[in-house]
Amino acid sequence: MPILKPFFWGIGAAVLAYMVTPKIKKMARPVIVRGINSTMSLAEKGKEKVEELKDRCREKTQIVEHETESDYDTTIEQMSQEQDRAFHEINEIKDMISRLQSQINEIRQKIRE
């Protein structure tokens, strides 16, 4: 009898599992479906957030590139204005040098006379 006892317990467990399994499947199915749906929903929200972050990064990159181009244009314009001022000052200095040179030449001629 002690040898047959585990055998009957095994058969009883199998019969019980056979009877309960369909009920468990019916009860577990909605829970599993809700779990899968919520997981899919979370995955979709995650994808949306990642896309949002990518878009923000692209926008920031475009803004930085535009600002860089604007800064470059502004810098070139400032350099051009500085160059024009420098040429104007150089021309004034040349004129002043030529006047001084002519005055020196006049003084030399008066000294020689």
C-alpha cells in the first residue's frame, strides 16, 4: 500500500490539473491580455518619447547651426568694416606723410638758398 499511495496522489494531481487548467486558462487569459496590452502601450509611449527627444535634438542642432552661420556672417561683416576703417586711416597717414615730406623738402630748399 505505501508504494501505491504516491501513485494515487500523482493520478489525483493529474486529474485535478486536468479539471482546473481550463478554468485557470479562462481566468488568466484576460490578465495576460491586459498585461500584453499595457506592455505594448508602454513600448509605444517609449517610442514616442524617443522620437520627441530626437526631434528636440535636431531642432537644437539646426538652431545652433543657424546661429553659427549668423555669427559667421556678422563676424565677416565686422571684419570688413574694420578693414575699411583701417584702409581709411592708412590713406590719411599717407596723406599726412606726403604733406610732411613736402614741408621737409620746402625747408631743405630754404636752407640751401
